[in-house]
Amino acid sequence: MRVVVGLAILIAIAATVPARAAEKCPFITEQQLAGAMPGTKWSLISNQDGRGCFFQNNRGDTLLVAVFRNPTSDRAKELYATFVKTLRERMPVLPVVGVGEDANAGVTPPNAERQEAAMVSLAGEYILQINLYRTGRPAETTLFQPMIEMAQQAIGSVRATSEKFGGCEWLTADDAEGFLDRSTLTIQRTGAGSCLMFDGAANTMMVAVVAMSRDTQANMKAHGGGCQQVPLPEFGKDAFGQLACSSGNTNAVSIYLWKNGKQAWILFAPTKPHPESGSVDHLKAVAGRVLGKM
């Protein structure tokens, strides 16, 4: 579950934050990417608050380089095993050598709707993930070598991640009350605008604050995304909740707020049906505290 939520943060932020010309990726440079894949020119789309980076090249391909920090190396091994299992559900996977303590890579089948080559690697308390999405061309195992070179460059800089444990400007342990098991609670700062809390059963609460226009927020509300919508006028006319989604984690509950040009996404994602899965009422207390900090 934490794998899915972590990736959701990266993708959600990438969809809403424009690239900044002076921004740099702390893990790998455009020049290093071009060296790994001669004949390509890469441009940074977005640095996800020191958590991961999105790039595009002159052929229309998209690259995600993401770093996941864990409290201990043992926890990292557990999460890495989950990454590999998740990867195998999407594509055939093979072990690769020369990157970290362990690494696996795969490519999607030729008939896959979205052509992707992916690699995950374990290094101490860190996990490095690279996803390369091809445009108009199949993903092939020949991509493994350039991805190994990318990973070798990036894995030397994983400590540059902004992920930290034990504190968060958006969530506190008190916010977990009624949602998560506080005796096994971990609080993780995943970037300047995002935080996670999770317990031993992998039930998760998340806050992600991103720059977003009022029109984009309203458009999200109008389309629904296959979820039951709940208007929340007490938080402003643009605020709404979502639950009972038809895809993804159908037990998850979300609240979306908009203030001062930013959206806050507050998510509770239990691994099993939970007393709070069928309502946004209890989550509104957490959302109110987040709104007060925006």
C-alpha cells in the first residue's frame, strides 16, 4: 500500500507543478542521462520536492527517477520485496547486476498499451526506482544497460532525498487517532509539501499540498473519477470529498481543499475495509487542521 501511495504523490504533483528552468534533479543530470542513452536530449519536467524527478527526451519518452527512504535497512528490504512483486504483476522481471545490493528490471510485453521499462534497486535503507515510458516504440530488454548506467549514477546520490522520519509539518501523531494504530505508527516527511503516516498493517494517511489553479480543482470535482462525491462547503466552495471509488483502493477516503492557489489532498487508505471507509466525517477534522496551515 505504501508503494502505491508514494507513487501517487509523485504522479499527482508532476501533473500539476510546472517545470522551473533553474530547477535541478538532486539524483541525476540531463547530461548523465544523455551519456547513458546517446542520441537523446533530456529535459527535467519536475523535481518532486527532492523525492524524485520526471524527465522527457527529444523522442517523447518520459523517465521517472524516484528514491524511497526507509527507517531501517530491514524495512527497506521488506518494501523492496513488495516493489519487485508489484513489478512482476505488470511485466516479466529479471535480476540485474552492478546496481546496489540487489536489483531487478523488466519490460512490458509487446502488446501492452503503455510501453514501459522499469528497474528497482536496493541500497541500504534506500530504494531506487526508474521507469522509462516509450512513445511510438516498444520497450525492449536492450534498455536494461542504459538503465543500469542511470541507476549507477543516481544511486550514489540517494542521500539527497528530502524524505525524513519522525516529523511532518502537515500531520502529527494525534491526526492518526481513529485511523491508524498509534503503537506502530511511523511519520514520514516525503517532501516540502507532502507527508505520510503508516502503521504496522500498512494503513496509510497522506497529505500532499501542490500548486493548482481553481479551475483545475473545479474540473477534478466535476469529473469525479469513478468515486462518490461529497461537497464540503464548510471548507470553501471548491472543497469536496471522495469515497467508494470503483477502482484502486476502494476503501480509501479523500478530501480535496483549495486555498491561496494551492490544493491539499488528504487521504486515508486502509488495507482492509475500515469503519472510516464509508464517510468523510472523521477525516474532516484532519482536513481542517491542514487547511489552517495553508
